[in-house]
Amino acid sequence: MPASKLSWHRLRKVVHAFCVLAFVALPFFNVVRFDIPRQRFYFAGYELWIGEFSIVFFSLMFLMFLVVVSSVFYGRVYCGYLCPQMIFSEASLSVESYLRRKVDKKLFHFKPKVRARIARALWLAVVAVGSVFAAFVFMTYFIEPRDLLHRLLSFDLRTSGGLSGAVVTLVAMADFSLVRLRFCTSVCPYGYLQGMLGDGDTLLVRYSDPRGDCIECRKCVRVCPMGIDIRESPFQIECVHCAECIDACEEVLVRLGKAGLIQYAWGDKDQPAVRGWRRRLGIHDAKRVIALLVLLAYASGLFVALSMRHAVLVRISPERGEKLYRIGADGRVYNQFGYRIDNRSRRGEAVAFRIQGLQDAALAMASNPVALKPGESVQGEFEISRPAARRGEMVAHFKILANTEPFDMTFLEPAEEK
């Protein structure tokens, strides 16, 4: 029997490389990022202000439900293929093993203890550099990258951003050198959560040997990064669905002209999931259809919220103090209004105010139009005046146009003298 052309190990490493590139690129291109100092949330290139609750809510709910739906459909595949903890932990183990082999080969004339110490020192140096890099990238999800780079180069340990970066670096070093894959079985709640989200049709790694073809080579156990025996159960909490055991079993049994005994499958009693494109999608029942519809609803709500978003937010309100209006020396009636403009775009903007529907009215403000820099917020006041009416009107309705956006307003004046 010819060997399968599909290598899950090779596929995982390609996915891991893509995930590392995405992990580094996402904050720099503002795909997903919280800017805590500026109170901004970046999603899909949009700069969202914390006050834009509806968009931030739909963004977070969409991302959260995406994780839930993927768990219902594909189980622990996220853990084995996409989880940063798994990716960096495996990289740490691989680098440690590589350095140990190289040192043993190049410095074979040294004593074993000396070679072990040299390999350990080199590995710790690599871990230190990798921890600084990983901590820097992680912190760029919360602090603007150029600002964070300045803090790093100046060895900032006084501000909250600099201290947070130092703490994250130390945590990363401890994780890469001590914790690593133990995190998956002792700290991470995702494995336990998956036990509640999965069902009889969720994707898993299953061992099946109805004809007794297993030759007890135990290679599936040796290659498992979590150190478990998949033959005992497909529902072990340590199993991250990495499929290393699938490749190992097939590599051994193909030499005997037999098929591998471990495969991806939809549920414990289903056919292998690698057969047929419809089986790959995992849509087996109404539960999954509903889950996809809910995910689509969140995505649609997010799309609508983003499409209705105004890059320049203008708010206008009347300033009614003890006096509802004032009468100037020129005999005109004055009403005072306040405005606030938030430029939520990445370019400079200008907002011009005009009056519509108020006869003989004049607008007086310090600067019109109002110029704003990218990300700037401006607030101020202006007055609208008109000659005193003799028509018995106390309230006149009109509009203030901020560029082309209308705002319904009221103008107050004294009643007609009897």
C-alpha cells in the first residue's frame, strides 16, 4: 500500500508558521488591537473609540462565538494548530533538542556534563531573546508599536507600559523554559470547555483496530507531544488533536501493506473525516446549522454597525442655563449652543456649520469650519441670533447642518409684547 501524500505534521508546521506571521502582523496593521493609553479598539482596519459600544460589542461577540462554533465543529483542532501556547512551546522544545544535538556533535571531546551545561546556556540565551520578542509583539496588542519600541530601547521601567512589558517578558521566559506544554493540562481552561461544547459529531482523533493489526510499536506514544496513548481513549483531556500519532502509525504500518489505525473522525463511531468534502465541513445536524446562523447574525450585525459608522462624529446641544436666551445691545435675540467633534478617521477633517430654516438668523463662532487632526477631539460653543420676532413665537424649529449632517434644534425668544 503506498504511503499517504498527506502529512499532518507538515501541515501543522505550515499552519504554525502562518500563525506566527499573523501574530506579529495583526497589531501592526490594526486588524485586532486594543490601544489602552488612547482608549481605542482596532478591528479589521477600523479605529473604534471606546464610546462606540455597539461596534465593540459585536466585534467581541463575533470573535467569542467564532471560537465556540469552531469548538463544536472541530474540537481541539485550535489547540493543536492555532494556539500560540502550543506553537511557542513546541518551538522551545525543538530548539532545545537541536542545540543539544549540535553541541554533542561539535564538542564531543568535552565531558557530557560540560556539553549539557553549554547546550543549556545557549538554549537559555535563545529563550531570553525569544521572550523579549514575544513579549514585545504581545504588548503591541495594547500599546502603539512605535511607542512601545521607544519604551523598550530606553529600558523604561517606570511607566505602567514599561513595567507591564518587563513582567510579560519574565512570564514568557518562565513559560518557554519551565511550563511549556504543562500549561495545556494544568492552567488552560479551553480543554475543559471543549468537553462541554463537543458532542457525538465533533471532530476528534480516533484509534480503531477491528482486525487486530496493531503491532505494539508504541511510536504513536513516543511522538505525542502531550505524552499520552491515544489507544486508551479519544476523549483524553490532554489530547490536542495534533495528529502526530496519525502520521506515526501510518508510517509504520504502510511498510507492512496495511492502513493506519488512527484517523480524524466525526465522533467516536463515525467514518474517517478525511473522506469526502461534505464530511470535512462537519454540518451534520440542526444544532450546527443554528450555530452557523448565530455566527452569521453576529457577523451581519458587525457589518451593519461598521457600514453605518461615521468617521467624524458631531454632537450639538443647546446651552440652557439660568437664562434661556439673551437680548443683545443690537436688539437681536441670542441662543447659545455647544458642540463636540470627534475625528475618528486617520486623516485631517474640517466641519462647517450652517443654519437652515431660521429666517434672518446669523451664526457666530470663533472658527468656522472647524479643523481637526487625525484622532483629535474638539469642543466649543457658538451663538445663533436673529431679530426679535413680533409674531407671538416663543419657540422656532430649525436645523443646524454640520457639513451635510442635519441636527434638529429649537430657538427660544421672548413672546410678543401686548
